[in-house]
Amino acid sequence: MQREARIFWTLIVMLLGASLFFGLGAEVRRREAQQGDTVVLTTGELVTLEHVLDGDTLMVVKADSSTVVIRLLGIKALDPQHERFGEDAAKALAGYLNGRSARVRVALTPDGKTKSDRHDRVIAELFVGDKNLGLELVKRGLALVYTPYPFDSISGYLEQQGRARDRGEGLWGDSKTARKADAMLDEWNERRESE
């Protein structure tokens, strides 16, 4: 009986040891993978387009071949799968970047860190030459100014949105879509005012 108990407890200790060994190894690999996934993007960097995810989100490639998902600061495009103007925004964004490098200006938190959203997308502005791509989409009526989170240049964006609306550009030229856009803007303004 003692021999069987010793074998039993030896097996238990071995199994616990193996579990601990492999469990710790897996945790180390998980942490290394997370650190490896953290890609730093800095203001002034040049990036190229990997692919457009929608009219306000894209994946870019840095000079070191790493990829970063960027959410354009201050704008909201409509869903490209359900809205014509969302698809137009995605196509326009791809057209601006087709074969061109873009310069990045990352948004910063109050403590100076790179701002990202809940999906870990870097919040940034992209410039091709002197064109701010997000602002260009707003000027063409292909994106709305996303007002819940104010940013430094929001007044210029709002001015361009007003001009696009007055000219009937893009989504502002379609009455049904314009009503939907106005409802979204009203909701965002109420949300911002209540915070």
C-alpha cells in the first residue's frame, strides 16, 4: 500500500511540475507576443497603405515593414457595407494613398502618450503632401466630423463640413442620407454636452 501511495504522489508531483513548467512557458510566450504586437507610431513617420478597412480606418505599413491600424482623427465615415457614401469614402481614401507615402501626426493623450481607441487603433491624422486626408473626406461630404471627442483643429473641420453641406457635396446631396447624418451629429453633440 505504501508503494502505491508513493507512486500516486510521485505522479501527482510530476503532473503539477509539468503543468507549472508549461503554464509559465505559455505565459512568457503570451507576454512576449503582446510586447511584439505593440507597434510604435510617431508623428512625422512616413507610412504606405496596406489596405483600407473603411472610410475612416486603414492599415498602414511602416518603414520597418510592421503594420499599424489607424483610425483617422476627428471623422466618422458611414458603413461601407450598407451605405453608398461609406463605400465612396473608402474608395477616396484608397485613391489618396494609391502608391503614395503619407506622413503621420499621432493624437496624444494629456500625458503625452499616443492615443488609441478601444479597438487598439492608433488615432492619427494622415497627410499626403499638404492634404489632411480626414479633412479632405469631410470637404467632399464623404465623412462627418466626429464631435464626441473634441480635438485641436475641430473648428476647421466643422467649417469644412458646413461648406460641404451648403454645396450639397457627397452625402449632403442625398436627402435621406443627410437626415441620417444630421441625426448622428445631433446625438454626438448631446453626448458631448452631457459629459
